[in-house]
Amino acid sequence: MMSQKTLFLVALALFVGLACTIGTPLEQVPTPLSGTLTPEATLDPTGPHATFTAIAQTVIADLTALAENPTLTPTRTPSPTPTLLDQPTTPTTTGTPTPTITPLPTFTPRVATATSATPCNAASFVADVTVPDGTTFSPFVEFTKIWRVKNVGSCPWTPNHALIYSSGERMSGKQTTFLTGSVPPGETVDLAVAMEAPGSANTYQGYWLLQSPDGKVFGVGANFDIPLSVKIQVVMPVSNQFFNFAVNVCAALWANEDGALPCPGAKGDANGFVVPLSEPVLENRHEDEPTLWMFPKKEEKGWISGTYPSLLIEAGDHFITYVGCLDESPKCNLTFQLDYKVKGSNTVVMLGQWEETFDANITLVDLDLSALAGQEIIFVLTVKAKASPDDDNGFWLSPHIRRGGP
């Protein structure tokens, strides 16, 4: 047993030793940083004196145990540190504005400028008024090609604008054809060029462009540089047929009382139409010869006519055809008429007239043209409605001029 004096000295030594450690952190085994470091987290914030008093009291209370067992047991066990999730140590980026590229202030103006730029001279194709691609003609037949175009530029077209030959088969068309009037932007105009079919059986195609007064050429299409075109097929006539009016249907200029009609026309057009048929069904039989289907303007006493280019007639020439109504036309009631005029004259002379109804009978027409020999004759084929315009589907079966032979 230790004496009280000895015990007192041991306690005093321990007290002094502990006092010397005040302000020095307890040495601990380093632990992973799993939380926020808080300096002296277990000490009272009033200062080191309060800590000293607490330690002294703890030592005195345990002196007896120390006398029996001199091993010093730590009086302070490190408590687990809080996790870093509560107080992140990495800086946040919420305070820094994120740049954006959404506004594009210059994009819209660029588009507006590009689309609003309209060239001065520009055209848009509307329709082939006559001679659509693939139209057939006999050799050396004269015809007029008509294109309908729209001025889609910002400048008006004037009589100093022209349609000029560009490339391909010219087919005797003029190199330059000037406009006959002014065409404001947004308006349409029909451009016509007189041509002649070549003399050999083949397919022919030619191209035309528009030209401004300062010599700049332009056309149609997205870039206004595509030329207008004409494409025909020349076929040799059947033996002893000098000219077939059905084969050369679009060589004629077609019209009603209101003005020009397209060729070929559109079936069912109330303005009247002409359509070539290759295998017509007549009111009394089926045929396989080229035929003109003519329907007058759909009104009482409406009419349609085709004026053909001039033909030089020889002695012995005959105009031959059959006329009547097409099948399934029970109300058909028409007048067929053949007129002519000498080229260069305005006097129209009637060669013949025939009345037709849907009665299962058709009429053969055979006219001797010898009296016109040596003259260039312009023939006009006309169909007129006699009463109701319903079912007025008239036909000219293989209308032609026979030359030589029976």
C-alpha cells in the first residue's frame, strides 16, 4: 500500500503533467476524413480553464483506481465525425451564369433578305396552249407553238422583250419574236412561234428563252434559266393521204365564240374541246383510225372550230371523212361544217354542211377539191350545237385529203 504522501505526490505529478498538455490536441490515430473538420469540437467554447477543471476533477475521482492499476486509461474517446454529405466541401456552380446560344438575332434577317430578293426578269411556265410534247405532224406541216407564261419578276416586260431561239431543232421558227405588248409583274401572256415540221419521220425538240432589252436571257424554273421547249413527232402519212387533219390536230388553231382553246383540250371542258382518238367507239361501230372528237361550248348553239395551216391543193385531191356521234351520246344533235379560204384572203366559203343525231347512222363525206387546184387553201372544221348541249360528242373519222389513187 502506498502511503498518503506517496499517493499525494503521484496525484500531484499527474495533475502537473496534464496541466502541461492543455492547448495541445490529443494525439489520435488519423481517421479517414468522412466529415467536416471542426477545431476542438469537444471543448467548451469558454476557454482552456474550463477544460483544465474538468480534467482535474476526473483525475481526482479516479485516484483510487490508479493506485490499484497504474495503467492510464484515456479519458477521451474520439467520437465519429459527421459525414461530408451535410456540408459539401466542393464549391457549387449555381452562382456562375451558364452561357446560352438560343438567341440568334442575325438569323431571321438573313432569311428575310434571301427570300425577298426577286430578280427583275423572271418567268414561270403555266401551260402549253398548243402542241404539247409528243404531238404528231405529217412532214412539212406548218403549226404554231403557244406557251403560256407568267411574269414573276419585279420588272414589267415590254414590247422590247423577245422570245429567242436557244438550241435544238429550230423547225423554221424565227430567231427572234418580240412581244406584242407590255406584261406587268404577276400577269400572264401567251408566247407564239410559227414553225414547220421537218420532212423526215422522227422526234424533234427545240428550246426558246426570253430576252430583256439589255440582252440578258432568262427562262423558267427555280433559277429562271430553264428554256421553254417544243417536242413533236413527225409521222409519214398513210399511202395516198396527203394530209390527215386528225393526225395534225394541233396544227390548227382552235376556238369558240369567246376565243382560243387549248389543243388538245380537256375532256369535259364546258368551253368546248377537241381531243384526238386512236380507237374511237362510234354510235354504230368500233374503229381504229385517227379521229377528231369535237365537243362545242356547252350552251345552246355553242360551237367549236379548228383553222388549219394552208395546203397547196392539186387537181384530183379529195376531202374524205365520216361524221356522226360517239357512242353513249343519246341526246347528240349537231351540225358539222367544212369551210375554206384562200391564203391571204378573209373571204370564207362553205364547202359542205351535215346534220347528225344519235341514230346509229354516220355520214360519209367525199368532196372533190379540183376546183381549188393551184391555190393555198386554209380549211376550217366546225361543229355546232343545235339544241341542248348535252351529249354533243361529235366526231370526224380520219378526216384527210386524198391525193392520187382511189
